[in-house]
Amino acid sequence: MDFNFVTKIETCYSFIEQNQEFLRFVYYSHIPTTIVTLIIGFFVFFNNKKLLVNRLLLGIAIVFSLWTSFDLIIWIFYDSRLIMFSWALLGILNVLLFVLSAYFFYVFIEKRDVSLKNKLMFGFLILPVLLLTPTFFNLSDFDITNCQATEGLYFTNYYYAVGFFVALFVFILGLLKYRKAGSVSKRQIMSLTIGVELFLVSFFVTGFLNSYFVSVGFIDDAVSFKLEQYGLFGMTFFMGMLAYMIVRFKAFNIKLIGAQALVISLIILIASQFAFIQIPINRVLNLVALVLITGFGYILIRSVKREVAQREALAVANEEISERKEQLQKISDHLSIANDKLKELDTAKTEFVSIVAHQLQGPPTTVKGYSMLLSDGSYGEMSAEQKDVLQKIFNANEQQIEFVNDLLNVSRMESGRVNFVFEKCNIENICKEVIDNVFVKAKNKGLYLEYGKSIGSIPEVNIDKSKIKEAVANLVDNAVKYTKKGGVSVSVKECDGIAEKCLIGNHLRITVSDTGIGVPKSEMAHLFSKFSRGKDVKRLNAGGTGLGLYVAKMIIEGNHGHVWIESEGDGKGSKFIVELPVA
């Protein structure tokens, strides 16, 4: 741009002096608005410099402040060269303000940066203004009469068109996102859209309409300049909406200081009116408004401070809970891994026990066969002393066979290789067969072993006969082993599930009672566990395995039954009670 103007100090001075009253309004429309805009812009930026939306808002605040500064220079300075320089830059700042507003709105709404394609489009919108600013398309000459520059019509219409399309873009994007958003997001989108639209429309409408009305002669330039000042208050509405969003929705991740910034901004706006108001009564009213805003602002800040403290305490508590949950999850994961490893080890152990038990079956069976041959004289007559030793060998071998069989049973059951074959059976006959098999053993110990005759008929039960017989035999044999005096009795009766308080409905109840050593209450819960034995049993039966009751329990439960023990304590005998469902 190559201007060679004579500075008309007298003319511009006269113009300014004639408009002193209106200049107060110019100061009010420019200075407080600029201060509020910069306060909020820098405050949001320094709250989180990394957020793109915060940087864009600061950019808008700086560009707007530059625009108001250059516009204020046009109003208050006399030198035409300074006025022309400032006026020439307003077009660039206008377009930058419109483009940054669109950029800011998009990033805030979409929560992401614009694509490279859209950035290039923004650049192309700015490029014509950059290229044409230093030419006569921007400013053609200086109007000495009105102390103003003569603007190029196409140049000004271009950046006003950019403002129009940006306002339309903001409205359409805001409307589309509003329809899809949740309740909280809807309020944020609506607040931001209203704020940006008020700013853009007021800025665009006042500038464009003034230019149009001047061009058609509807108003003169002096009136046009005065009307333009009202457009600056659109930025105040925009900043007000941002402050509302900061306080109401914690926008831009800002908490307490957002309320403080809002209150300070309002105080600045109201206090600055003292430079504009001339009537005393209006000054008094403005003072009252300032006092009220200060008081309510203090209450607001204190309320927000209390809310923020509560939210932060809740956030800390939630964070601690999350950490505890993570710790518990890690412990749970470790326990799960350990449990899987234990299951693998247990499976390996079961397989190992099964293999060992199968291998151990051979020698005891061989020993038993040869012992029987020796006992019946197949290898010649034996003395009484030799027969006694042979009987001890036979008994010890029988215990070994029993132990191996128990191991095999446990291995099969734990690995799920036991198949139950259910059939209707008479439980009395099974109990009598068991008594017949164990009778000699009880008699040799000087014990009685009897079956208590049932009253009435006993219904059949649907069970695996051979396995239930094995389980009952384990219980009876166990009772004989741990009884020194007296004996063992077995009884069967029907349990109706109500009068007898059966654990599992209408069942048959088998009771194996003995007069043996009894069981303390502290040991009852563990008596049916694997390899579990009472504290006094070793004294009576050192060769016990601790597997018989465990096997019996697994068999009975596999037949849909239940087993437990009752005892009044040491030396008072025991009762093993079995319940099986009626067929």
C-alpha cells in the first residue's frame, strides 16, 4: 500500500472533540470487553496449555483484543497515518476472528482436531485477505472530512461473507450435535452455540448492515461508526456463556477459579460504567448493582468452593476404591493362577496315586495267596507258633490290600472315572450282608454286632448296590475297629422328612451305633476329610489310613444321599447316620 497523505491533525482533532460524549461509550465498549476477554482467555489457557481448545480460545481472545485496540486507535488518535495503518489491519483480524471461532467451535463440539483438508480450507479463506490487505482493494483513500479511511466494497463484503458462512456453519453443526447428544452435553452445546452465534451475528450484522446502509445512503458514516460499537458486546455475551459453562459444567476442566473469573469479569464490566454514566442517580444505581454483584459473587465463590472440595474428596475416595479394586483384581488373578496350578498338581497327584495303587495291588495279592496256601497245609504242617506268625502276616497284608483299594477308590472318584449303576434295592439285605462279613472280626474282639429289626416294611431305594454296600461296610468296620467293649448295632427305618427332621426329605435312614471311644465335637467337622483321623484312634488302630470314611462319604453323596456323625464326646460312643432317597 503506497499512501502519501498529509496528516490532517486539525480536522481529526475537531472530529474527536465534537464526539467526546460518545467516546465515553467507545471506551466502555472496547476496554472492559477486551479486559474480560483476555482474563478468561489467559485463564483457560494457563489452566491446561496442552488442550487445543484452550489454545484456540486464547487465540480468539488475542485477535479480538488486537481488533478492539486498533479500532480504539482509529477513534482516539489524530494522525491519519496511524489511523490508516490500524484500519488496514481490521480486515485480516476480522477473518481470523471468524475462522478461529469456527475452528474453536468444531474442536469443542467434536472433541478432536479438524482434518488437514479442513485446515487447508481455513487457510484458503484467509489467503485473499492477506494478499489484498496492502492494496487499494482494501483502503482506497482517506476521507478528510470524517477523518476516516475509504474501504473497498469487495474487500469488506468478502470478509463479511466469511462471517456469514461461519455463523451458518456453527448453527448447523450445533444443531446436528445437539440432536445426538445426551442431556448434559445438550446443555453445553446449546450454551456454546448461543454464545458463539451472538458474538458472530452481532459482530457480522452491525458491520455488514452499517456498510450496506452507508452505501445506499440510508445513514451517514458518523452514525455507522456509532452503531458498530454495539457489535462488540457480542463478545461479552460469548465470554459470559463460557464462564457459565465453566461454573455449571466444569468446561475446559476448570473448577473453582472459573467462578472467580466470572465474578471478577462482572465486577469489571459494572465498575467500568462509572466512566460512561453522567447522571447522578444512574451512578447510585450502578453502585448498588456493583455492591450486589460483589456480595452475590462472594456467596457463589464460597458455594462453588465447597462443592469443589466435596467433589475432590469424592474423587479421592473413588480413586482409592479403584486402586483397591485393582489390587484385589491382581490378587484374584494370582489366586486364580495358583488355583489352576493346584488343580493341575491335584490331577497329577491323583494320576500318580492311581498308578502307584495299581502297582501295589500285585504284591499284596501274591502274599495273600501264598499265606492261604501255607495256612491250609499245602506246603506241609506248621507249628502253632508258625501259624500265629502267619496269621499276623495275613492280617497286615489285609490292611495293605484295604489301603490300596481305598487309594484306588479315591483316585477313581476324584478323577471322575466312577460310574454309578442305579437300581432298586432292599437296603436291609445289604446291611445284613455287611454284618455277616464283619461278624467274625467283631466276635474275635469280643464285641457284639447286631441288626436292629425294623418296624414295618422298608421301601426300596434307587442306588448303586455294590458301592453302597462298600460304604456301609466301611462305616461298620470303622465302628468295630474303634470299639473296645460292648459292640455295634445297625438299624434301618423310613424317615418322613418332617417328624424325623431329615436333611433331604423322605428317605431311609441307616444308623450304625457303637459303644466305642466317641468323637469330640471339635473333630466331627473334619472326620470325613481325606486322610483325617481322630486324636485317639492311633492308639486303637495304628494301621488306619484315614480314607475309609472319606470314600464312604463320596459314595453316599454320589448316590444322592447324606452322611454325618453324632457323638456325645470321648468314651460315649458314636452314631454314623446315612440317609438315602426312597425310590
